[in-house]
Amino acid sequence: MRRHSKRGMNPVKIIRTPPNHPSRQAVALALGHFDGVHRGHQAMLRRVVEAASDLDLVPAVMTFEPMAHEHFAPTSTPMRLLPLRTRLERIAEIGIARIYLMRFDARFAEMEAETFVGDLLERRLKVRWLLIGHDARFGKNRAGHPDFLRARSNAFTLETMGVIEMDGARVSSTAIRQALATADFALAERLLGRPYAIAGRVSHGDARGRAIGFPTMNVPLMFTPPLSGVFAVRVHGLGVVREGVANLGVRPSVKTGGNKLVLEVHVFDFNEDVYGRRIEVAFAEKLRDEKRFADMAALTKQIEADCVYAKSVFAKCFQGV
């Protein structure tokens, strides 16, 4: 399967099931989950692209769906930073030409480290240069590690990526989740290298917002992000970047879909039909937590206050405050 990245770059080839026969082209490969594609991941991906260019190899990534921790502990796994599609887009943007998207299931979890390296990486994928995290583990019972690779393979060059730090702290998905949970979007942006955003396609809602004078764009979520509440946001994908307010959660005052999460966005001074369009919602500041209102009049009054608050947030940004 080939997909173009959203910024119009060359298509990336996504391979869900590597063929049993050897690849025709040798690859430089980065191995990891890449949840968030934060600055640490970006450093890995850029290094793979650089090595591939130097050695005349195809720059490639192997990642997993579901991620390993989701397979082993589905009820206690950390919330994802990005849905799968956005994760793949972010990887491709850096110049990766091939993504091996491996299904992490019981069969894959039982693969011996030797089989993973000898059969999958060396023979089928024809890996000739490999980059992994310094603390990476793989194979059945996590038996594979950097020293294992150094001891058993002459087929590829191995490089390990150390810890990436910013301001003396490790860049990690965990640190980003913690920043988002406390609405520290400035810290999240520094760790990610970009504002935290959620992308999705606008779908039809119940039109309650339009009925009270605040038309909204509903973006169903395919994952559970590590934040909820009402936010000042910037919306990309509508021509110019636009500002607005967003509710991320279950909408307790107009509950019609059980506990299904929805990202509902009201864009200031915008009332066009954009159903089916893919937008990206970047979070600027948290305004409040979600709460249930007694009636629609109370909800309307609160949305008016939210809009005033959000506009003041953006006015301060414009003034450099």
C-alpha cells in the first residue's frame, strides 16, 4: 500500500506482511513504536535517512500495531499520543520510504529473537544497517537486545540511539503524556517539536451546536488521547489557520452516544459545510474541565464565556504576552 504524506512528499510504501522471499532492495531500518514521533524519534528517523543516503539503501522503519504494551497489558496500557494514521504520516514526513507495519499478536510475541533477526530482518527484509534504542528489547521473553545483535550478526551494521534530552530532562512519550494531562502545552510542544494536535475527518453530528448559535465540527476519535476538557485551539485544513474552542470528551450535557469520545470544534467566524474534510486541531490552552449543565440555556451561556476566554488567549499570543 502506498500513501502520500499530507504535506505532498513522495509516497511511502506501507507493508503489513513482509513477503517470505528476500526483498529486492536492501534497507537501512529503524526499529521502534514511535508513539508521538517526538524529538527523540525524529532524531532516530533522520539518522536512518542519513545512513540510507550514505550507503545507497532504502530508508525504512519497522513499527507495530497494536503496540507491544497494548498486546501484553490491554487494560492498563498508556494512552496513545497519536492515532495510527497520524503516526505513519509523521514518520513518512521525515523521509522514510518504507514502513513495515507489523501486527503485534500472540504469534508475533512468541517469535524467538534469533528468528526475528535471522529470518525477518536479515533474510526477508534484507536489512544492512539497523538503528535501535539503547535499551530496546525484542523477541520472545524480550531475549533480544543490542549486545545480542552485536554478537550474532555480520549481515548488517548496528547503531544504537542514546537518550535525547531537553533542558536536562529525557524526551519521552511518558513525559509528553504527563505534560498533556496537566495542560502544559508549551512543554509538550518542546518535547514533540510541534504543537500537540489531533487530526481526523469531520463527520455529521446532532446539530445541537448550530441550534444554539455555535455550529461545530465533530471529529470522531479512533483512540483515547491523554487529555480531556474544553480548550482554545487552532484549526488547520480550512484554508488559513483558524481559531476556536474545542470540547474533547463525552459531552455530558448532550449525551447521546454513551461514553464515545468526540472532538467537537467551534471555529470563530466560520460556518461553511466541511463534512468529510480532514482537519487538524492544535491545542493552545485548557479553558476548563468538561461538566454537565442543567439545561441548554446554561450550556449556551458557558460556551459564550468559553469563546470570550479563548479569544483573550489568542489576543495575548498575538501581543506576545
